[in-house]
Amino acid sequence: MIAGIDFSLLTVEIFTAALGLGLLIINLIVPGNQRSATGYLTVLGLLGILLVTLSYEGVEKTFMDGMYIIDPFATFFKRLFLVAAILVTISSLPFVKKLGYNEGDFFSLLVFATLGMMVLVSAGELITLYLGLELMTISFYILVSFKKKDAKSCEAGIKYIILSAMSSALLLYGLSLVYGLTKTTIIEQIASTLAAGTMQPLMALGIIFLLAGFGFKISLVPFHMWAPDVYEGAPTPITAFLAVASKAAALAAFVRIFLIGFPAYQEYWITLVIVLSVLTMVLGNLVAIPQTNIKRLLAYSSISQAGYLLLGIVAFSSMGIGAILFFSIIYVFTNVGAFMVVVALSTSTGSHKIEDYSGLYRRAPLLAVVMLFCLLSLAGLPPLAGFVGKLYLFIAVIEKGYIWLALLAVLMSMVSVYYYLLVVKVMFLKEPPQNSGIIKVPNGLQIAMVFSLILIIVLGIYPKPLSDLAMSVAHTFFPFSF
Amino acid sequence: MLKMLSNAWLIPIPPAVAFVLIVLVTKRFKLLSALLAIFAITLSFIYSIGILLEVLSQGITMNNPVEYSVNWLSLGGETIRPLLIEAGVLIDPLTSVMLVVVTLVALLVEIYSLGYMKGDPGFSVFFGYLSFFVMSMLGLVLANNYFMMFIFWELVGLCSYLLIGFYFHKHSAAKASKKAFITNRWGDFGFMLGIFSLFLIFGTFNFNDLAEAIGRQHGAFLIIPALLVLAGPIAKSAQFPLHVWLPDAMEGPTPVSALIHAATMVAAGVYLIARGYILFTGLEAVSFAIAYIGGFTALFAAIIAVVQFDIKRIIAFSTVSQLGYMVMALGVGSLSAGIFHLTTHAFFKALLFLAAGSVIHAAHTQNIFEMGGLSKSMKITTWSFIVGALSLSGIFPLAGFWSKDEILLVTLEKGFTGLYIIGSLVAFLTAFYVFRLVFVVFFGKKKTRAYESPLSMTVPLMVLAFLSITSGFAGAPFVEKGFSSFIYFQEPHHVQVNFLIMIGSTVLALGGIALAWAVYVKKLIDPVLVTDRARSLYVVVYNKFYIDEIYHWLFYRIMMNIGKAFNWNDRHVVDGIFDGIAGLTRAAGAKLRLVHTGNLQNYALVIFASVVIIVIWMAVPVLGGIQ
């Protein structure tokens, strides 16, 4: 053991890496047609790692001089990724079973993507951060194009690789500019270097490039254009993971760099963030209206949700960060819940068209009810969890005096109710098509759906425990309310 | 055992679970559904008894209640006024007594319904609704703040609506349920505005915090909030002028009338006044208004009850009248007397309704003049009804005697001589109308064939009859630590035994009974001749002073026209604007969608173009860029 380095801090990451590698090895042993069973092993392994994160309660330490940070903020997000990964693994089981090739690699890549996210949120330094980002993104390249015989999946993969590479280039350029001006890659030191001086033009360029790079990952308008195409083409469980976990991870890293690294220039970049947030909310919600494909609809919906999340950064307060944390958790359950319904339906009908959801309530009441609650929660209707999440975000910006911004967000939420309810209308009021039978849903998926459903309702009625947790984490991370 | 009190929130849970299970699982199995509901309410009842014993043994008084709450929602901080809404329970003697009354009556009513609702196609649903009601009512009683109370207040209103319209295929039932709902909206709206204005003034919904804050600064500025809050009880407890819904509510099944529209929900209004008592007592004008609204309603409804034919309507007007008594007691300043009467009334009025249900069950009519001589074939029903009637009339030593006497006593003691006279007059009328019913229905010539109801119906009658006799002793003046030293406001107030008043009211009650006997048994006076001689007066009273007709006119002539105007505005102006906006939004969405060409090069172009635009923007100081 190297003196002064406490490797036990990395237990979660080490276990995750071991799980990913272990899955690869197990795939060599298990015969080809039974490899999809490794999915259950993945779920178990991830659950175990989730238990391990419990021992990190309240731990706030750095590893190798601030290169890697284990704080409640990072741990909060790691748990979120693990929960999302578990739900996504469960919902990919039917997909992988039908796949017929490389079944085991799928889960292994999923675990590596999760590991990348973990590194991303814990990184206290720019190079490590970039490493995490790329680990996550490269795993996703493969996962997105996993249906290699499907033209759309391949198209999605190619688009994702090329655009992502470009955005990475932007990000790297930005990182190098920041490094060049501050002579350090450690985020905390960047902040102390910048605190003294005035804004330099090159620094502004660096910040803008970083914003564009992260904006791509979080799919902020106008850097969002890849999202609908990739979301549509990718296997549905991967779409869910991409929409939920990778977005949350990039957002967490974004929060760490900008709030911890560049607080000195907040008046500059907050203006930019406001503009991006407004564009994202407006465009995401408006373009969702004419969509006829449920995955594209959810893609635009998730773009608009990212716009709401930015409000928490605009607030630049611990309340805002708390609201982001709270909203992220709810965002995981509502989105993954909705995507699980899409998975269940598409494995049975093979369609993603909204019109094929007609009469879903008669054919599969559970699916329809889960979808209903997820959509209503996304729309932010009380007493569901999404309402509380939005409420905290809006309150956070109102406290800063951005009443117009909150009003715009509320207005856009109203627009979103329209397109969500269009889906609900099709599911509940339209007659099911002729000769359509009852839809069978695998047990594991049912359990995961009911679990999400219960959380959406319970967190809406009694949000206090989770919001207290989110607020206290936010407070240790960013103890300012100015 | 503090645990028991802190877990009091568990009390409404069994009925809630029963409701969910009945609706989702056991709906097809009728008996199972009913037994589930009864089992659930039994659990709640046992827990409530436990709470009452705890409160007694721990010496919890009105002045040191215990409160357990969690923060349900807390928002705001520096620039925004903090909003804290709790979910919690408040336990004091008042709560504990209400819990026992509600669960006990509900238990008996549910057992009774086993027999009464037998063969009804909606049997399971009925028990589901009853469970839902009990859950809501218990939540209302336990609430530690106005906000929670309001939620449950609306839920009991919803249950009332559903159960009045239980036979919704009957036109009159559907109409009655709508009437109850709409009438209650007026009160609920006022109540809501009231609690919001209290929140704006004091920044809290919590009863204890409010009481403390009001205790510190009390003044005329509270008159408006107090009157707004008062609107709730006036509608819910059917006080004049919002009493019109309660008689029509008798369209619901009789067990519902007994539980919701006699013993518990309508008493929620009285409970609400008692809960926020400090708000009203300090304002002389408001207290005065409460007292006179109560007194007037008591007299008004008693007069109407004298001339009705329908057995349930007579008892319904009697309920309105008795609620008037309770409200009057609270108005003159005696919390103890009001709640004491609420308790005894819950028992004897539930008894009267259930016995009436038993009669209707057997005779298949509700018109008292189509019945007669039922005492021979329905012994248990007859005797329990007579016990209820005696208790209602206030005959020594039944429960109603003690509680009514205390109200009259307090009224006189506080110097409301006018109200005392009204109250005494009501006592006379009450005895007359209820014994008119007794003599016509149970004695005289036999007009219908009727058989005694099954045991599931008669046992609850006997239990309630027992309670109607004995429950008054808890508050009798000779009892050392009686009701008035258990439930009181600020400090216990012991009324002096006043034999003159006791004797006076007894004489009046006996006089009423004697008059009824003379008219309907001995036929010394022919009621038909009397009504003929005072035809116009009779018609006015029979038609309930035309209040319904006045409301009908107001509603159709004024409200409907205002509504129509709003409707036109909505359809043409508002919808026009919003259809335009929606059309624009949709069109914008459709146009913006075209930006997504699916072409990779375009996407890349957009990304880089955006970066360039942002850079230019940040580089130009005029546009807010760096200096």
C-alpha cells in the first residue's frame, strides 16, 4: 500500500470495475444461449455495490491531493446511477434475451458506463473528469448501436460518435484554455487562482467551450440535436439510461466545475445558463407536441426537463443545488418508469408509435397506469413527485428574484401537460385495435414498474425525508445562498 | 405509554386500508367486504378507547394537549414568506371524546347495515364508502392544523355527496346529492378563504400556534377571518341559511343518515368551532352572531318538523334544530355544553335514525300516516325509538336531559334571556313533534303488516338505547369530575345546579308529550281542523318557509344568468384567445421540428454556429459581454 493514499475510499469504483470485468469473464464460461442470465447477476452485483455506498454516509474526503473527491454530493449521485443502472438492467432483460448475440457484453458495458459516471461526479480535477466522461461516452457508443442489424440503431451510433467526438473536442479545448490560464487542473485551485483576477477574454472562451461541451451531454438547446435521433434509434433501455443517468452525471460534473471552479465569474456564465435554460425549456416542450413516436416524445420531454434542472444552477444557492438533487432522483424514477412501459410494449408489439398505444388501458392496465402516473409526474401535476421537484426548482429561482424565469417555466410546464395528455388520451379513451390480445409483462419488469410507481406517489405526498437529505447534501457541497 | 399517543395517526389507517381492499379486491364478495369494513372500524374503535384511557390516566387536559407532527412541506426562507404545512395529530380531551363517538357510532351503523342493506346490488361499495368516510372523519378529528383539517373536511363532504346519491338512479337522490354538494361549496369556500386569511395574518395553520398568536393580539381585524371560517360550520352543520341541504340528504340510505347526517359529519361544524374556539370567543359580535344563528335555527327547524309527514324528514329537521342548540351553546360561551350535547345527541339521534330505518325496512313507506300500531309487531324497535324520543325530549334522567339542561342553564347564566326563552320553546316543540311521530307510527290503528328486523339491526339499537339513557351521567351536575371538567375552554366552568330550570324544562317537555298524546291518541283536538283554520300559516310552514323556493329563484334567475354570461365569455373570449395561443404553439412546434433534418452535417453546423454566436455575444460589451 502506498503511504498516504487511502484506497478504501475507492471501494465503490473498484467493485464496479471488478463487476464489469467479472461479467466479461463469466461470459466466456457461460454457453452462448444462456448469457442473458448474467443480467440477474448484474442486478445482484449492482445491488451489492449500492449497499456498499451506504458506508459512505457523511464521508467527505479527498484522494491524492484533491484529484478525486468523495463527498456526500458525489455519493448521492453514485447511488442515483446505481439505482438507475439496476432499473435499466431489469428492463433490458427481455431485449437482451431476444438479441441472439453478445448478450453478456451488453451488461458489462452497462456497468462500465456506470463506472464512468461515478468517476465523472467524483473527479476533482479536469483530466480525471475527462477520463470519466469518455469512459461513459465510449461505452454508450457501443450500447447505442448494439442492434447492429437495425439501420436506425447503427445510424444513431454513428451520429452519436461523430457529434460526441466534436463536442469532446470543444470540451478539451476549453479545459486546456482553463489550464493554460490557471496553471492547474485541480478545480479547487482553479477557483482560488481566479478569485483574484478579472475576467480575461481567453478565460471567457474557455468557459464558453466548456458550456458547449457539457451542454451537448446534458442535451441543452442548441446542442441537443443529436438527442432525438439517438434516443429513437438506440435500444429502449439504453435510451432510458442515456436520458437519465448520463445526463445526471454530466450535470453533476457541470455543477462541480462551474459552482466550485468558477464562482468568481458567475455573473457571466449565469447569464449564458439562463439563455440556454430558456431555449431548452421552450424548444423542448414545443417540438414535443407534434411527435408521433413515443421515444422521440420522451426525448424532447427529457430535453425540456434538463431546462428545468438548469434553473437550480441559475439560483446559485444551496437551495438550488438541493432542488437539482431532489429533481434528479424523481427524474430517474419517472423517466425510467415511462421507458419501462415502452420496453414492455415494444417487446410485445414491436412498435414505438403513439397511435399503437390506443386502448392500452384495456390491454394492459398496469402499463397504462404506470405510464399515466409517470407522464403526469413529468408534467408536474400534484400530488405526484414531479410537482414537488419542480416546485423546489422554481422556488429556488424565485428566491433569487428571477420571477419571470419561474413564470416561463410554469408556462412551459402547462404546454407539456398538453402533449403528455395526448398520450394518456390515446391510452385510455381510444378503442384498442382489433385482434389485439392482452400484453404480457415479464415479472421483473412489473416489480420494477410498481416500485417506481409507488415512489412517484409516495415522494409526491410525503417528500420531506428525501428533500431533507437533498438539502443537507447540497448544504455541505455548496453552503451559500447568496 | 406515550407510544400509543404518538402513533394515534394509525387510527384512520384500518378504514383506509379496508376501503382500498374493498374497492380493488373484495368487491365481488359481499359478505367479506362488509366484514372487512367492520373489522377495520373495530380496530379503530379499540384504539380510540385506548387513547381516551391514556388521556384520562396521563392527565392530559384541554390546556396541555399533546401534539405529534412531521413537516409535510416546508418552503421558502429569505425572500419568500416561509410556508410550513404539517401532517400531525393533536390529542386533547376533545379529540379523544370525538374519536370514541365517531368510531362507536360508525361501528354500530356498519353492523346495522349488514341487515339493512342486505340484497342491495351496491352492498360492497356501500361498505367501501362508509370506510372511506370514517377514515376522512377520523382524519378531520385528529388534524393538528387547519390545512389538514380542510383536506379531510372536503373528503367527508365528498363521501356525503357519494352516499346521498347512493341510489343515483333515483332522480330525487341525484338531485339531493348535488344540492348538498353545491350548498356546502358556499361554506367550504368561505372556510378556505378564512384559513388563508388567518395564515396571511399569523403565518401558520397550526391550531396551537394560532391559539397562542391570537391570544397575544386579538382585535377587530379578526372579525372578517372569523366570519369566513364560520361559513364552513354553517354549511356543514346545516345552520340557517345554509340548512337546506340536510333534509334532502335523507334520500341516502338510512344508515348513512344516522352516521353522517346526524351523528358525525354534521357535527364536524360544531367541532370546528370548538377547535378554533379562541378565534370566536374574543370577538363579541361574532359570538353573538353564532349564538343567535344557533338559537334561530333551533326554533326554525323545530317549527318545520311539527308539520312534516316523512319520518326521516322529521328527524332530519330535528337534527338541524339540535345542531342549532349546540351552535348556540358555543355562541354563548360554553364549549363544554356544546360538545356534551354533541356527544349525547350522536347517540340518541343515531338511535332514532336507525330505529326509523328499521321501521321503513318493515313498513316500506316513509309517510308516518301510512304506518300505525307497529308497537305490537316490532317491540325492540318501538322501545328503542321511545328511549331515543324521550332522550331527545329531555326527560329526566336520560342523556338528552342533562346536556340540554346544561345548554339552557348556561344560556341563562350568561345573560341571554331571549335565547333561553327560545331554547325552552324549542324543548316544548321538540317533545311535541317527536311524540307526534311516536304516537302515530307505533300506536293507534294498525295499517301495515310489519315484522321485527333481524338481530344485526336490533342489537345496535339496543346498544344505542343503553347509551342514550346513560351517556348523560358523564356530565350530570352531581358528578364530581364530569364532562365539563374534562372538555372546556381555558378553565373548567361548573354550572350551578338550578332546580328551577330543570323543573321548568321538564314541565315543558312533558307538556309537549301531553299535547301530542291529546291530539294524536285521545284525538281531543283534530289536527286537520286546526290546519284548516290557519291554512296560510300551515302552508308556509309546511313548505319550510319557502326558503328552497327562494334559493331556487335566486339560483335560476341570478346565478344561472351570471353563469351564462361567464360561459359566453369563456367560450368566445377566453377560449378564443387560448385556442389562438394553442394553435400558435402547435404551429411553432411543427415548424421548429423541421430544424431537425436528420442530417448530421446540419447538426454539427448548428453546434458550431451556436458557439460562435455565444462567443461574439460575450465579446461585445454592448450586448452584456465582458468589459
